[in-house]
Amino acid sequence: MASFLFLFVAALFAHTSSQFIPPFTEDCRTGMYPPSGPTFKGAVSWYTVDLDLPPKDRWTAVVTEKKAELVSMIQAIKDLADAFVPDGKLIQLVDVTLPLLAKTLPYPFGQEMEGVAAASGIPLGEVVLFNIFYEVFTVCTSVVAEDAKGNLLHARNLDFGLFMGWDARNKSWVVSELLKPLVVNVDFRRNKQTLFKSTNFAGYVGMLTGIKANAFTLTMNERFSLDGGYIGILEWILGKRDGVWMSFLTRSVLENATSYEEAKDRLAQTKLLAPAYFILGGNRTGQGCIITRSRLISLDVLEMDLKLGRWYVLETNYDHWKDPLFLDDRRTPAIKCLNATSQANVSVKTLYDVLSTKPVLNKLTTYTTLMEVSAGTLESYIRDCPSPCMPW
């Protein structure tokens, strides 16, 4: 994969100034908040999902409003699939096989996908495919930081769409661009009370980014591994179902866990279909960690440690004890900018600056979310990275 990335980047930037060839860096951005200008494509709208409704009815309002965008997104996925497997044979397989997969998913996820299909008119198998993609294709940056007053802040860029249709004319990823209109903020309620909040893609029923007010914040980043999500999904299809889907686990934790410690235990100990990084923030000083997961076990938990001067934890898509791939080093510039910010000045505003600095902000970035657990706030912004900009 490394050699493929090198050739791709070399071709992409063959006629570009050498300063934009990896490892690419730029000066740490400042004054980017409140969001405006060419890197800001708009705020994210809010919707309510009532967990007291039957699962098939929970997403109807969201999907009905975003139907056209969801249809366009899934059509792009089908076009990409047809490019790999001609004559529509792969999509035929999806339409026949994946509806059966929905019947095997744990409650309420299969039923919610059925509701998404009914509200959108999209075949159930294609809705399942849309949900499966996030188990294996997210490339992200997440950070939990503690400010000088002991407040816990959590911010993330959600990057998605690597190798999914490069548009050479517009210098963008086709799937990444089509995802941006699907970004929604969701207020999940039970008994007419907010249970947790999340930034989602309309039509996707799992969780990648969420907050439970006064308890914890949670994001999930993909972890590349030979024992990856494809294997877990294949095992599930073949009937071995003792693992849990990553995004279903994060949603279950947001719904049911009542504390940082409970959330950490569940994220560390539950068997998964795919390896992952779980980035968790709490509501008390020192509560922040990165849980590095294989499919079976927790390999490492990196804790925030103020005594050691570790006032933040940061994760991209590489084990923290290993160097990132030099073609995809978002970690080094993010650390540089966080250290330059300092604990005395860290805030929601300055975290947005960090996540606006290239290549932390890149052509795959669909949205930035900022969360503050003690205030129970979640705010999200759709992003753009005008050229010249790294493709990831």
C-alpha cells in the first residue's frame, strides 16, 4: 500500500511546487474560529431521533429530508463498484445478499436500516452497504485536551473516501464531496430527554462521533491491520457472530454507559469485527485516553497524565508507539500546533485552528466536530480544503 500511495502522490503533485510534496506542512493556523472563509462550507443542521419510537420509524424525518443526497451518494458507490466488477454483478450480489445480512444484525440496527430503506426508496442491500463502509474506510484525527481550568475538550476531523473516485478536474474525492451534504447533528432522546448527541451521516445508524453530557465524549478512528474489518465482516456473513460491529458498539456505549470508566471498560474489552482506535474523554481532570484495539483485545491504553505534562492525547490512524507513514503524517503537525497552543490557551477555538492546519485538514476531511463535556455542547462544521492541499 505504501508504494501505491507514493506513486499516487507523485503523479498528483508532479506539476505542483515542491513545498506541497509530502511530508507537507504549513504554519499552524490561528484565528480560524468562528468558521468562515474557503475552508468552511457551512454549519451542520440538527435533527431529533426519538428512541421511544419503533426502530423503523426513528430515522424517517432525517432520511426524508436528505433523500436526494443519499440517493446520489449510494449511486456513486454503485458506480465505483461497477468499475471494479463490470456488468453490475457486484451490485446484484449486494441487492440479493446484504438484505439477508440486515436480518442478522443486533437489535435495533437491522430494523433501523430497514426504516432508512423504506423512507428513501433505496434497496435495503445498498443501505446495508452504505453502513458497512465505515467499518473499514475512515481516516481521521481526534484529540482530547484538558484546559488550564480542568475542562475536558474533544475535537475531531472525520476524513472519509480514500481511493473512492479521484476527480482530477476538481482535485477532490468523489465520495468525500458527496458525503458533505449528508452530515447531520442528531439529538437522541428517550422519555423526551436528551440521552446523547452525535454527528452522523444521514442514513448511517452507527456512531463515529458523540457526547453524553457531563459523562464522556467519544470518537472512533480506523486502525489499519492485516486482520482488518473485511475479515470480521466475512466471518459475520459466514455465521461467526461473536464480535461486535465497531460503530454499533460506540452507539451502544453512548446510549447505555453512564460514566467514563464504564465506557472505557466496554470499549477495551468487547470483541470487535474490526480493529479500531477509540478516543475517549471524561468529565474530570485527567480523564482522556486512546484505546488501541485489535479485533480481540485491547493492545494499549494511552492515558492523559498531567504529572508527565501530557495534557492532551492525539490519534490519527497509526499506533502511537510507531511512526506514521511519511506520506500520511498528520500526527506531527497536529502535535506541533497543540504544543504551540499550550494548555494555557487551549479551547474549542484553538482546537479548531489545529484541525484547520494542513495536512490535518485535507481533501478527505468532511467535517470538524468540537465537543465540551461539562457544557454538553457539540458543534460541527462541513469543511473544504482548497488546493493546494494534500489528498489525505
